[in-house]
Amino acid sequence: MLFDLTDLRLLITIGELHSLTRSAERMHLSLAATSNRIKELETRFGMKLLYRESRGVQLTAAGMTLLHHAQLFMQQVERCKSDMQQYNNGIKGHIRIFANTTAVTEFMPEVLRSFLATHPHVNVALEERLNQEIVRAIRDGTADIGIVAGPIQGDGLEILNFSTDKLVLASALEHPLAGKERIAFAETLEYEHIGLHEGSTLHHFLSRIVSESGQRLKLRIQVRSFEAMCRMIETNIGIGILPQSAALRHSRFMQLALVDLTEPWAVRERSVVVQKLDALPLYARELVDFICRPAELSQQRIEQNPKTIDEK
């Protein structure tokens, strides 16, 4: 074997401290043993990993590459330890999901309620992330399942389209735009908007659209949820762009006018992203099935009765 876990931890420590002596102390190794481990690594890889200088050590380009892989490897080791510990707590499986804002706030709570009721010994970690972060996490194994909206670059990954949603304009009933049936996004930019927080997928997406158009979005207030957005919009503080599924759900309890956007980008495919579906544990594949089936049924119900359906 080219290295063991101690070698990797040592390299990570050296990369942090830039000192063989201090790294040896932190690793509870002698200085001689520390030097020998690095020399053996250099011999096995056939290249220099450290520059030894009077004020300490610096990693070479090759050393930096090995450090990057060492950090990823140790992250996987820690993840393995964490996952295995779950079994001591009665958990028989663990699934990590990275998803966009709509998934986290709108339909995943209902999906997980149904899934966990039939899989009581499975633990789920759900995190809100941007599309590109989701795809990256699936590629490097940080997440097991990704849920995205809109087009993505997922070469080499399996992408399962499971429903279609669209972005709409929401306004108070008394707002000047409330009577329109369709509107171009550019026409909304003269009015003040209510938006989601900086780290949300929707904020990132709309910011890019506005930036590419050379215009400016007048963000008056940013909030943490679609519910908060709709409350602000209902009081006529501003207008907002949000997914139709969220807008329809909140319009059942709030006085909102919904207007379709004319831009093609307003229609967005929802997709599940995985490395390889067949390689997932059975319980994870079953969760993918739970995600896809209810969404298809909800989409059909919305098309049949858009005023009353609460999409999950």
C-alpha cells in the first residue's frame, strides 16, 4: 500500500503547520519517525513532496495535490465513522440529500414524512444548496441524492426528471401588475422586489438573469422562506418571483395575484441527480421513488385544479 491513515493525517498536519517539529508533536511522533514517513512517501510516489527551508517546510506542487486527496479521503473516513456510529443508535441506514430551496421547503417535508414512516431505521440529512454545489457533491460522494431545478451540467451522472414547475410573479391584489395575465420579467424590474436570502438557489438564479440583462433588481427585503416572501408581498411591500408550487400553496391562505412570466427560463424541470442509481442501497433507491411518484401525482392535480391544489 502507498500510504496509511497516519501518513495522510501527517501530511494534512504539515500542510497546516509548515513545520516537521510541530507536526511531529501534534501527531505524537518522534521527529525522526515523521521525517522517515515523509521520505517513504516520496520514495513510493517517486517525487518530492516537501521543500525543506530554514524557516520550516512547504509542500511542492505534487505535495499540494496529495494533500487535496488526503483531505478528501479523510473526510470520507470521518463520514464512514459517523455513518457506522448510527448503527449503535439503532439506525440501519443513512442518506445525505443536497437539494434546492423549493425541494427543502415545499415538497420534501411531505416526502420524508411518508418515507420515514415506512423506514423508521433510516436517518436522513437534508441540506439546502445551490445547483452547482449539489452536482459537485454528487460527483465527489459528499451527498447520495441531489434535487435540482433547471438545466445542469451533469455529465457522467444519472439525472431523473420527475416533474415540471415554473416561476411566476406574485403581487398584492391592489398592485398595478395584479391584473395582467402574462408579463416579461424585465417589466417587473421597475418595481421593488421581495427576495429570498443570498444563499438560496432562486436568489442566485435571478441575480444571474438580471446581471446578464445589464439591469438591476430592486431588492427591498430578503427573507428566509417562501412563506415570509408571500406575507411581505401580500401587504404590498413589494412583488416577488417564486415557484408556482409555492405560490399556489400560500395563495390558499393569503391574498395574492399570480402572473405568468413570458420567458422560457421560467419553466424549470425538477430532477433527482445521483452517481449511479443501481449502486445506491435499496432504501436510498426507495427514497428516490418516493420523491418522484408524489411529485408526478401533484403535478397532475395542479394542472387539473390549479386554484386548490397544495403541491408537495
